[in-house]
Amino acid sequence: MDEKNEEVKQEEVKVDETPIQEQPVVEEVKVEEKVEEPEREKATANAFAVVALIMGIFTLFDWILPIFAYITGVFGLVFGIASKKTSKSSMSTIAIVMSIVGLALAIGNSALGVWFALR
């Protein structure tokens, strides 16, 4: 056994005791994604155009009950014009046209109702 121990002692690896160079500490930098203003305005205008389009569709169906058509038509016009000012999308143009047509039908329905009531 002594022979084995001697062999093991002879085979010991010498460890280099020089200090390890310290690596520079890298701090994590938190990068915030900032949406540029034109992109934000475009997204807002697109959302307004979608709302205006939905209101325009409702107005076309609501002309039978004019009180609802007046509300949805006015909101459709307001959102359509607001989206048209910031971006020239065709969706806002279609929404404005649908709102105007729905309001015209509602006004015609109201006038016809008053005419039949007074007759």
C-alpha cells in the first residue's frame, strides 16, 4: 500500500496559484421600447376608424328605430372625422359615408312617421 500512496503522491498535479484575472462587471441595461409618436398616432387613428366603422354599420341597421340611429350615427361621424384628420385611411371614409347614409335614412323615417301621425 505504501507503494500506491507514493505513486499517488508523485502524480499529484501542481495547481497554478496565480490569481484569476477579474473580468469587468457588465451591468444589465434595461431597454424600454418607446413607440414613436407617429406610430402611436397612426394606431389611435386606426382604432378610431374601426370604432367609426362599427358605429356606421350599427347606424345602417338602426334607421328603423331613429333614436338609436341618431346616437350611433353621430358617434360614427365624430370618430370617423377624428380618424380622418390623423390618417387618410379608406376605412374612415367608408365609416363616414355609412354614418351619413344611416342618419339620412333615420331622418327620413322620422319625417315619414311624423307625416303619418299628423295625417
